[in-house]
Amino acid sequence: MRLDKFLKVSRIIKRRTVANNACDADHVNVNGRRAKASYDVKVGDVLEITFGQKTLTVRVREVRDNVGKADANSMYEVISQ
């Protein structure tokens, strides 16, 4: 699954266009490297998303195309905020 879609489906970022823009602006790193929106997310990847002054670090637990709002946070585990 594409990185921008994963960020949207997991509800880390609410809209896919915003996720795409965050990737283009170098606010998203995967495994310590800058990632494009088209990056193929895999289980075990570590994502670092910068929101202004804060950085959210998560590890991908599962990749699913459709997930309910209540189960979205099960797709990742928060490492640090």
C-alpha cells in the first residue's frame, strides 16, 4: 500500500491529499530515510511524521485496505510522540 494511503487509512493524517503534501514537504521519513508518497509500506517499517514542532514515530503492525474508525489505531504502534 502506498505511504499516503496508509497514513489516511490508519487515520494518522485525515486526508490523503494532506498526506501526499506532507511527503512532498519532507515531513515523513520511513526507516530513517525521506520517503515519497508512492513508497510501498510494509509491516515493520518505522514512520516518523513531523507535525510542526512535534514528531510522531510509529511502527507499522499491519497493512489493510479497509479498516473501521475504531480499529484504525491497531494498524500501528506508537513508539514516541
